[in-house]
Amino acid sequence: MDKTSENFNTAALQTIPGRSGFDYLVVGAGFAGSVLAERLANVLGLRVLVVDKRPHIGGNAFDRHDDAGVLIHPYGPHIFHTNSAEIFEYLGAFTRWRPYQHRVLASVDGQLLPMPINLDTVNRLYGLSLTAFEMDEWLASVAEKKEHAKTSEDVVVMKVGRDLYNKFFRGYTRKQWGLDPSELDASVTARVPTRTNRDDRYFADTFQAMPANGYTRMFERMLRHPNIKVMLNTDYREVVEVIPWQRMIYTGPIDEFFNHRYGRLPYRSLEFDHVNLPQERFQDVGTVNYPNDYAYTRITEFKHITGQRHPTTSIVYEYPRAEGDPYYPVPRPENAALYQRYQAEAERLSDVTFVGRLATYRYYNMDQVVGQALAAFKRIAKAHEARAQTPRVGSPALAD
Ligand code: FAD
Ligand code: UDP
């Protein structure tokens, strides 16, 4: 991607009279904020101030080397996967990719079994020797019949039956969300497929890869532009009245933006226990899930994911929490209804665009947030162009 001149719409820039301060205040330097800052500066030539209350860029995808020198993800394991060539190529302008396919084992009944549930999971758990063809029939024989998959319980029992549901999903979900799967939208557990073959990859997307030098380097390259200024350790409310700006991109929690006018939107949080161990390897795969034992949901060993070689290894335990940084929106009907009230307020603000996982209260992966931000940019660019072509009252064009 040409970051210098090709898409640089200087004509539009010159037609805005009396420009001072920043064209955009971008709240949040995660995927949503960084993609938009990059596009606004590189394509439209606008002046952008990115503000984040954390001491770093990258949002929850931020990575860094720990004291031992192992590259870790402080906010939990982030594995990039997408079916969109456009999104993969867009990010590819800012990083080389290292192919990586994530594998997960679940600790169930004293065994470590492939997750998502596949042919090997069933054969090893029950001591069977089904073929892929027989697996279809076997699943049909255990699956529960219901009219609709409304909840996260329905979606699993309708595919794999009650026993596998109890062993792999019920405990994990209750731990992760503090709710029974029957209280969550079907979309939550539907994230995890069921396979009748032996494919043991966690994701099936066309593109599965990690930024070769880490996420933070990729974000640095996205934000490296003379028109982009980054201000860290700053809540936007500290500067919003002080620094002049024309329009805002907001990527924080939407209910916080409106001072919780209609009440708090629930978010699920996590506590991360990062540990460095004096050994090369801790476990056989990137992540091991613990659906039924321990207070944590999963342990991830970063070197599998990053491909780093190092004489020691670093792992992270994830402990779900009700309080703390908002990491997950909680998909259930009453929360969607509350979000819609905030969304209606957001739509009334013509100079603020809400983008990202927390600002649109959607359980989005990184690629979905990038896609959402690129779509928002297209709308913004169109409106920008339309404004640039409309002569303003009092502008030199009219005064003549
Ligand atoms: P964020 O990354 O949350 O960025 C928002 C930023 O706004 C933050 O940096 C925050 O500090 C800042 N902010 C908020 N309020 C203010 C304020 N008042 N003033 C200033 N700044 C503010 N996705 C995948 O695709 N693959 C994975 O493997 C994966 N694993 C995940 C694991 C965990 C544990 C979690 C929690 C998420 C995971 N995700 C994964 C999802 C991924 O993290 C998100 O999709 C993505 O990071 C969201 O980007 P964002 O820009 O919307 O939000
Ligand atoms: N899940 C489960 N058991 C597992 C893995 C996932 O019950 O072994 C359910 C759980 O409700 C989880 C959801 O499926 O929150 C989505 O899993 P995913 O791995 O996508 O969660 P994330 O990586 O976003 O935390």
C-alpha cells in the first residue's frame, strides 16, 4: 500500500476553511482506533490525535517482551484468523505474517482431548473407533432435538448431545461468563464448531497467521505518520474540552461515553496470571482448556503462538472476573436491548463515530473489528468528499 502520495486527497483538505487543531480525535489506540487513524491520515490527509488511557498502543492486542525476554500478550492470547483477503492484505501493509494454526486441547476425564470436538475427541473419550461417516450417525443419535437453537445450551446439545455438552461446555461457560449457557445467546458457544473429521485446528479460516514481529510493531507502523499524534496515559475526557478537534472516533465502552445514562452495560472481565518457567516447553499445544477443574478457564503458552525460540517459556492463566477492565460484551437479549438505547443516542451525534468491540457492544474478533473500521472509514470518506464539494456560506468561493 502506498502510504505517501497516491491516495492523498489534498484537494479536499484545502477546501476546508479556517482549519485549526485536529480534524479527528480518536479515542482508543486498539484495532478500531488505529485502523481509522491510519486511513484518515494516509488516505484523506487529515490531522489525527489518538488518545488512549493506557500506557501503550494496540489495545487488548498489545504485546511485549516479559522480563525473561519472551514475547507475551498481557491481555490474553491473541491469534489472528480471517476469511477476508481484504482485511489480511490491509494489515499486511504493516507487518510480515508468520503462518500459525492454533491448536487447543481440553482436559476432560483425565485426558487431554482435541477441542473443537472432532472424531478423535469422541473416539478417545468413549473408547470407540468410529469412522468419519459413522461419526455423523453417532452424533445424530446423541443430539437433542429442539425447534430452535436460541441459547448457548441449545446450540451445543442439538449438535453433540447432553454428555459432551456437560463435559466440554457447561462448566467452561459457567466459569467464563458466571452464567449458565442457557442464559447466553446461541452465538457464544456457536463460535466453537463440531467436526466429524480429524481436523484439530481451533479455527478453520482461510488466513491464519501472526504478525511476524508482534502486534505492537504492527500498530507502530500503522500510526507512524506525520499527521498522527499519539497521546498515551490520557483519558479523552482530560483533553476533549482543551484540544480543538472537529470530529471524533470513539472506541471505548459506549455506556461510559453517555455516563451510564440508561444504566451499566454488563461486561465480563479476566484476571491474567503470567508466569515464566525455567524450561523450554510447558505443554504440547498453544492452549489447554480446563472446563471442569480449577478456577481458571485455560492456560496458554505463548511460544507456540509466536514461534519464538527461548530457553525459558511464558504461560498465562485466565481467571474470569465480574469486575475489572471490560473485555467481553455479554451477549444476551436484555443486554442487546440496553445497548440499542445507547446506540440510538450514538446515532443522534453526527460528529462522533462509534467503532469497535466495546463501542458497538459486539463480541468481535480482531479481524471483524478491522472490517468494521474499514467500513466506517468508507462512509466517512464519502461524507468528507461530499462536504469538500459543497461550497460553504462565507467561504472564499461564495464571497467572490
Ligand atoms: P480495544 O482493543 O479494547 O481498544 C480500545 C481502547 O480504547 C483501549 O486501549 C482502551 O484503553 C481505550 N479507551 C477506552 N476508554 C478510553 C477513554 N475514556 N479514554 C482513552 N482511551 C480509552 N480476537 C481475535 O481475533 N483472536 C483472538 O485470539 C482473540 N483473543 C482474545 C482474548 C482475550 C482474552 C480478549 C479479551 C479478546 C480477544 N480477542 C481476540 C478480541 C480482540 O481483543 C478484539 O477484537 C480487539 O482487540 C478489539 O479492538 P478494539 O479497538 O475494538 O478495542
Ligand atoms: N467454550 C466452552 N468450552 C471450551 C471452549 C469454549 O464452553 O472448551 C465456550 C465458552 O462459552 C466460551 C465460548 O465457547 O466463552 C467461546 O469460546 P472462544 O474460545 O471463542 O472464547 P474467547 O477466545 O473469545 O475467550
